[in-house]
Amino acid sequence: MKLHRIVSFVLLLSTCSFGQGEQHGQVTAVDIEVGSITPLHLRPDFESVIHLPEEVSSVVVGSPSTFHVEHSEAEPTFVYVKPTVRSAAHSDLLIALKSGEHVVLDLISEGESTSVGGPIDFLLEYRPRKSFVVYSGAAASSSIDIGSSDHRSANKNQSPLDKALAFQRSVNAPLWNKWDGQQIQTSLGDVRQLGGETLISYSIVNTSDQPVEILPPQIQMDQPRPKKGKGKKVLADQLQVRSFRMTTTRLEPGGRADGALIFDRPSFKSSTQSLFLQLGQADRIDRPILLNLPFTAPLATDTHQKGAEHGL
């Protein structure tokens, strides 16, 4: 079995090393962090193993023609990855866990023609972080009643992020935006500035007849740059999401998810750059939904004072 090969391989790594200038294998342990992307260094003729702290529900690779990804229910916490081409290759890998958490990896294969012996991640061991996404909806062990007196009392001690999420959940009829080729519709809620950070709330609804898994939100800043003879080329930089909350990441048909996040807004941008909230489905990572954000948002106030603006 593959599990036996993993144990043997780890024992082999502890007793041998590669020659100078050659590729060297390594066993790496990393913590699962919200919004983080883990690089995985691969090489032709070598198979790398990813060990997760809980069962895997699905895996999606951006370029299945250049990387082979394997997951079996017989080994629910392991994922196996190897390049299928001998030239340099690059792609992404999304692993969805049973809890609704998502792990994103950056697959990097230098190919066999490189003259520099870079590292190879033979075993990538993920350690659980202290807390996953904070669920406050139907997926949680106990739901929150927005209209209850206990909630109103507890709301006084909530963080701005929790207040924004609670308010977004109370919006009965968000203005939904449809997207071609997507099973979900989205609605951008309040956008507020908190010092050097920006606070955003949003909602997602599944309008299809199939369940969908929602990716963790990301923030990106695009900058179109002209490319001679081929129109425009768009470059995107990911901005750090400090923290986020979602009521659920799995949506049954007709189901709704509400979310809120805080990110570090850059202090300046060029006139050609745009700021976006990136949302998407786990099975369509190559087709993200981009919601345009104002670069200069209003200063944060009590979100509940904005109820009239949303028709509540």
C-alpha cells in the first residue's frame, strides 16, 4: 500500500542525503492558515505526499495535463502528487476538507533540465491550526438568533468583524448579481475602512440544483498592462486577508452563506489598478468571481445604523 511506502520513505530520508549540487528531498511541516498558499516543490520521477489533519472531501488541480493528483477513500487524509511532464511546470492545487476548510498549494516543478539542485518536498505534513473558520450559521453546533435579546446583549462585546457578519445575516433581501457560467449569485454588503484595514461583508446564494463548495475569500489588485500585438495583459497581486468569518462553506440548492473579512489595504495605487473581492466555487477555481471594491471606503461606524440603506 502507499501508506507503507510513506513510512519507508520517511525512514530513508532520515538515514541518507543527496550529493552536493543534486536535488535533495525534505519532509516539511506547516500550519494551516486562512488565506495562505503553500509551495510544493516537485520533480519528475518523484511522487510527493501531502498529509492532512482530517479527511479530504475533494481535490482540484488547475492543470491536470501536467500534474497527476490522486486521493483515495481508503487513505482519507493523504493526497499524492507528481508531475506528468519532464519540462518545468507550474499550477495550483485546492484540497477541500470535510470540515469545510480549504488548503491551497502552489505546485512547482523545475523539470529535469535545471542545473540547480533545488529541494523536493517528499512529504508535506499539515498541522491543524488552533481554530478554523468561525461558523455562526446552520453549519455550527448552535445557531445565532439575530433578533434575540441574548444576541443583542452579546453584540455589545463583538468585534467589528463579528458585527459586520451579524448585520449581513440580517439583510433579508440582498441585491443579487448573476454571473455567466456560475451556479452561485453574490451580493456585496458594507465596505468600511478601519484605520489601515478595510472591512467587507458579502453574501452568496446557490441558485443551482446541485450542492456547491465555496472557496475562502481573497483580495486582489489588478493592473492591466499593454502587451504589444496581443492586447492587454492583466497582472494580479494578492493582498493579505487578516481574518474572515463565513456562516458555511457548503451550500445546498437554494442555500445562502454570509461572510465578512478584514484585509490590509495598500496605502496607494496607480490610476490603472483596481481592487477586487474574489469569490468562487471549489470546482471552478479557474473561473473566479471578482467584485469591484472602492479603494477609499467610508470610515467604520456601527453597522446596524445602516439598516435603512438596505431596506430593513
